[in-house]
Amino acid sequence: MKSRKLLAATAVAMAGTLVLSACGGGGDSGSEDGSVSMTFWHNSTTGDGKAYWEDTVAAFEEANPGVTIEIQAIQNEDMDGKLQTALNSGDAPDIFMARGGGKLADVVEAGQAKDLTDLIDPAVKEAVGGSLSAMTVDDKVYGIPVSILPGGLFYSADLFEAAGVTENPATIPDLEAANEKLRASGVAPIALGAKDAWPAAHWYYFFALRYCSQDTMNEAASTRTFDAPCWTEAGEALADFAATEPFNEGFLTTSAQQGAGSSAGLLANHQAAMELMGAWDPGVIASLTPDGQPLADLQWFPFPEVEGGEGEPGAMMGGVDGYSCSADAPDECADFLNFALSKESQEAYADAFQTLPASSEAQGVVTDPALVSILEAYNEAPYVSVWLDTLYGQNIGNALNTAVVNLLAGQGTPADIVQAVNDAAAKE
């Protein structure tokens, strides 16, 4: 199975305008005795994922005497803000998490990322295939993806069966009908961690994917204007769907991934039947089940189709998790990324995170039913867009995410979402 090219070319080719310091990050990592020290930020703060990076760093250090890597694990929701602060202060880590798209383009434009084009092993380039496009800016590579993360609805097959939901919803009316049955059975139909903003915004993203054509989404990434009618139609569809009360009680104050009361925790403990998330979700859910093991009945289906939308049926949305090197990082940073993309390391990554590895060579280890379903849909999709807050960059993305939460809180309208995005774009 191979990685499909993400719809990121337009956003990554254009220059972002995030104002960052042009000072070097990572610092002078060499020493007089020839040893090299680097700093490494990732977002795996607990469990097997944290252990994976510790083991990978230890193995790399053993294979490369004189090279040491200091690890800092940062909570996912805090990563973007902390990284931007570090970049602004000229004290960026040598190796840092990157999700590609407009976010990475902003960092590249500010001169904060190292050009890895000639430092990536050709075998690694071939193995990750088209997903490398999400880390490419103006035909140069500034990062390496470690996982592909298409999204959709994860669900409990047991709760569906108990509620009498016998088929996966294919349309929004189907989903609303399933929600009624699930609510009547005594569980929340859909878990949503809107406290963290981006999970709520995912609902708007997917409605936009269904209502807007691929050309429209590309055009918005290029022109930074969001005036096509489909953007408002997506907000109207979300408002209508939210009016059916599909989400868990207190969803506005629910976090996404932290603890049993999070949206992932509600699904992990069979208190909610579904969650709209990316392919990292099985691993997060597994860490929140009572026994810390994968949820045995976890399944997946794609976001339902809508009537009258301009998006091509079967189109998907997702992203990549990857890593970049700061502009002043030593070349050993690229050596580490190549090491992490070996077949063996990617297989270990897939097992540790219970997700989809970026390397096609390692995808044979994926056996989780939900992930197998995602990978099949991903490889058959006519196109795959990256998350909108990634595609359009952090400033526009933050405005978009906040406006969607306001809509769901009854404090905004579909038109307000478009206005907030246009206002943010005008400031760039």
C-alpha cells in the first residue's frame, strides 16, 4: 500500500508571513572534541509513544558515538504555541515536530527550517512517496513525515449494535438517524472535545470538504480569500447538524485527549459511540481504556456525504506528523530523521502509536481493523486535503478554529466564520 499525495502543494508553495526571529535555533551544537549535541521536541508525553522515541534516540546514539540528543516531550495542544515562542526567541530545538502545509511554509519563509532536500536518503524519499509533498516548500524539502493521518469517524461497534444501528451512516441524514438511536440507548452519540478548539473545527473542515470543490480549496490557499458560497454553506450545514444535539453533554468544556473524561476517553469507556478524529485516535483511545489496551470493538467509517456539495465523493482530509530541523541544526539532525524512517523504526512507530506509518514499506504491520479501513479508503480517495488549519497556516487556522467554537456555542454564525478567516488573511 502506498501513500497518496496530499493536497498541500498550493499552500506550501506560497510564502507565509508569520513574523519570526531570523536568529538561529538549536544553537552551536558542535564542540571542540567533535561531539554533537541536539535537542528534540515531540508530542508523546506518556505510554508507548514516549517510550518509542526514547528507544529510538538511544539506538541512534549507540550507532553514532559522540552524538547526544536531549528529548523534551510536550503535550500536543501546547506544541504549536511553545514552538512558536522558541522560534521567536531564536532558541528553537534542533529537531521539532512539523505538520507541513502553510504552518511549515511560514517557518520556512522566516528562515527557521533547514533545507533537507539533499540530506534525505533516496530510499526514504521513495518509501514515504507522495506524503513528502506536505513537507515541501518551493520544491525543497524541509521535513520528513513519520505518519499519515487521514480522518473520519471512529466508533464502538458494540454500542452501534446495542442501539440497533446496523449500517455505517453514508449521508448526514443517516448519521442523524443513527444519533437518535444511540441517544435513546443511553449513550452520547458523538464525543467532542471542543475545549481544545481544533476537534470542533474538524466538523467544519469536513463539511467544507464535502461542499467545496478541490479547485475552490486550492484557490483559497492561493488567494487567501474565502468568499466562495461553499464556505458559508459548510457553516450552515454544521449549524443545522449541531441543532440536532449530537454531541456529549458539556462538549464545550471537554478536552480531546487528556483523561477518561476527554472525548477520546468517553469513546474508550463506552460512554460515547463516535468521535471525529485522525488516524492517531486508536492509540489515544487505547491509552484511556480501563486496561490500557486497544478498544476491541473500535471501527471506522468516512465522513458522510452531503446532498448538493461540490466536493468529489470519497475525498478525504487528514495530515501528516513529521519532523523538521532548525536552520542551524547540524547535519546529524537529518541523519536522525533518516534513521527514524527505516523500515524497522517505522514498524515500531506504527506499533507504539497504533497508527499509520508514513513509510509504505512498514504499512504491512497495520492490522487494527479501524486503521485497515482508513488505509483502504485513503488509497482509493480521489484526493486528500490536509487539515484546513494546516493548509492555511497558523494565523488563519487559529481564527477559523475559534470561530467554529463560537458557532457551536451559539455565539456566532456561519457568516462570522468566513468573516473571521478573511480578517485573519487580510492581516498577513
